[in-house]
Amino acid sequence: MTSKEKTVVYSAQNIYLTKNELAPTTKNVWLVFHGIGYLAKYFAKYFDALDPTENYVVIPQASSKYYLKNEYKYVGASWLTKENTQMEIKNVLNYIDAVFQAEKIPAEANLILFGFSQGVSIATRWMVHNRIRCKALLLYAGGIPNELTEVDFDFLDYEHTSVKIIYGNQDSYLNPERLKTEKPKIRRLFQGKAEIITFEGGHEMKSELIPTLI
């Protein structure tokens, strides 16, 4: 007997977090995507240094959870794997669309897209999928998906959108070998307009850097 893979469409629920209050004093709305192994509730702490009266942070949660280190104690999450990737991308984008629509972000607020590690692939895919014109695109210690091309980013107006690439000089993921292909890709996709920022450290979030990026 042979097996046959089928698909089914069903409704699902997922949580997301917000930090601070969306108020008349809010200047910046951050939509931030955590890296592999994080949960949104732990990723939120890296944005503590932002002025809470001016910054509202929306933190989606990857739905695929697993136990870390085989200890059945700590839980992490992953946005995507190599299994059924295209279908999972659609599911993730639909979820983020729902989060964005639920938040009803004011048009006058500065929208900031932030991705860390695996979250970089989610931030960029969602941005080009919806042709989002944000105030800043902050890509921290992650790779841009290879399927994205210059055409996908041709809607960006670099007079109104800043693009910043951030990584540590000892990053085990964005190492010198990986950067040989990643840097030319960055120049090509963003027409040479992306600013590259490096810091002393490895593949890690530096909370003190966050306020300096805007």
C-alpha cells in the first residue's frame, strides 16, 4: 500500500503580545519578529529601553513550538522549517495579516519592521507580500530569503524608508563566509541604500542597541 499526502483547511488560533499602550503620544509602532527558539513573552524584554510613551510594540508569536534542549522544561518556537515551507509561509503571512488588521495602527504613526535571526525572513516576506511602506526596516542578525529579488522591493522610497542591517562581528551565523553572499544581496535588493551596523558580539540581541536604531 502506498501513502498519499493530502491537505486540509481549518481555523486556528494563536496569541501575540503588545508592549506599552497605543495612545495619542505614540510616535512609533514596532512590529517585531523573534528568532528561532524564542517565545514572544521573552523576546519582549529586549524592547524595554524604548520610551513607553512614544513606542508601541507588537510581537507576533510563531505557532510551531517545541521543547528546548530535550529537557521538556523550556519551550521555544520556530516560524518555518524545510518541511512544507511554501504552505507554512502562507499560514504565517495570513496570521501576521490578522495581527496587523486587529491592531488598527494609526496612519500617522511611524511603522517599524524588525526581525531578529529567523525573524528577518518573516519580516521581509511579509513586507514584500503586502508592499508595506514603513518608516524603517531593521534586519538584525539574519539572512534575507533567496527567493526575494530587486523587483520585490521596487516599491520602497528610500527617502521615507530607512533600511538597516545589524549583526555582531563574531556572529556564528552571519560569519565572514556567509557575508560573502549576503552583502552583495543586500546591496542589490536595496539599491545600495541599506546601512550596515556592526557591534562587538555574537549571534545575540543587544537591548541597548534598540533605541539607537530609530
